[in-house]
Amino acid sequence: MSQASLDLSVIIPLLNEDESLPELAVWIEKVVQEHKYNYEVIFVDDGSKDNSWDIICNLASSNSNFKGIRFNRNYGKSAALQKGFEAASGKVVITMDADLQDSPDEIPALYNMIVDNRQDLVSGWKQKRYDPISKTLPTKLFNYATRKMSGINNLHDFNCGLKAYRYEVVKSIEVYGEMHRYIPVIAKWAGFTKITEKTVEHRSRKYGTTKFGLERFVNGFLDLLSIMFVSRFGKRPMHFFGLIGTLIFFAGFVLSIYLGATKLYDVSMNMPARLLTDRPSFYISLTCMIIGTQLFLAGFVSELIGRNSTDRNNYLIQSTTNL
């Protein structure tokens, strides 16, 4: 892994934020110059249809510390963050939204928590929000479910765009789909357990409108299930599919043995005996055995795919010594 060459990288994913970009750039430049950081600001334009890219180009031409990445179309915030992570070269990486709801004045405190307190990740907590209850209530439920499922009980706001990372964290994780909501969870499963939060200012939106709707909560829950499964069983899918398949098959097999034994007993005792195919329990046992077999085969096929994967032996190494 290459080494960080700057003190600070600020990554700003954006979509149609041409009104806020000039003000945000001036604000960030003021803060970092006051603290004499060796820095870069990476704007990632996620397929904007307004003048956002032209403004980014103007900022980059007037200040070499400003850089831009532009997508041909809208791929989503996760893709923008991933490309920003790949391009970042600061020992501390800070992400923030471009809508001026995140305050650049938080940058020094976040930076110090990573450098001085040796944290891996610091997530912002917008304790006082300027959002309607239709957004704040689902957010609280979403964060509660995420805390319980991930075991990261000290975070109140997983989806806050204002976060700070150690360089090694952003170079070791992969964000895709809509997984940006769960970066702390991804970092934890990658072995970075020094995760904490900082109360940050939430400012009311000054320009434009939000780019996210209520469907993000449904998608977020599905993404959480996905990441929990991949994190725990991504390299050993047979332990999940094989175990469940075996248990279901065994239950169906035992039930079929019981049905066959009772049938033989009734016949041997000259008692009236129903046809097995007339008994609903017969079809239940048959269905269990079929489903169990399918799950077992799914685990087997997943193991074959994983064994031939190019990253099957990719493990994060913290340090080495002479071997």
C-alpha cells in the first residue's frame, strides 16, 4: 500500500450543486490555510446537469489544491466516494456533502481525533437536525437497527456525510451500490475497530433541494442485510447455505421416515392405512428435502466460485516483521 503524501484530503461528492460550490470552496480554503495543512480537495461530480463541472474547473485552475473527477452519468454517492478514496493521498481523509449543510469548521477537530487520538474513523453526529419529522423519524429507526445488527453501539448517525478516516482505512475498503450508509460497518469488518463519533453542526439547506427520497430507507435496510451476510460469510458461504440446507433436509428426511414407519405399522397390524400421497405431511417432508438439497448445492457452487475468485486470498495485513 502506498504511503500518504499530504496532511489532508477532503472528498466532496456532488450532484447539481453549482450554487453552493463557490461558497464551499472559499470556506474550506479559509479553514485549511488557518491551520496550515498540506491539503487537497477532490470534487467528484456524479453526473451533474447544471454548471457544477464548469465551476470545479474554474476552482482547479485558480488553486492547484482543488481537483475534480467527473462521471459521464449519475452513478450514486457510493461510486463517487469510492473514486474519491482511490484518488486521495492525505494521511487523514475527510468526506463532506456539497450542499453547505456540513460545516468545514469541523475539519480541524476531526483531523485531530484521527491524528492525536489515533482513531480509525470518526463519524459526524448531527444531534440537532433541521429536517422535517418525515426524515428524522425514519433516520432514527434506521440508525437503531444498524447499531443492533452491526454491534457498533457508539454511533448515532451512520449516514452522516461528514466523516474522517485514517488513510489506511479508505485504501482498504470498497464502497459500491448504496453502501456509503454503512462505511463504519464495512470498516469494522475490515478490522478497523477504533470507530467513534463527534457531534457536528447541521446547517439548514441554503441552495437547491435534497437528492434523496424515502425509498433510501427500504434500500438501506436491504443493503444492511447484504453487507452483514457478505462480511460474515463472503469467504465461507458453505457455512451458511450448507448448514441451513442440511438442517432443512434432515428435518424433511426424519419426517418422511416417520411417515413410512407409521404406514408399515398400520399395514402390519391390518389397520386402515392412508396413502402417503394423501397426507399433507408427505409433501411437507418432500419440499423440505428439495429445498435443503438446493441450499446445500447453492453453498457448494458458491464455494467453487469463491475458490476461483481473484481476491480469494486478499487479507488486510496490519504489519509484518522479518520472516
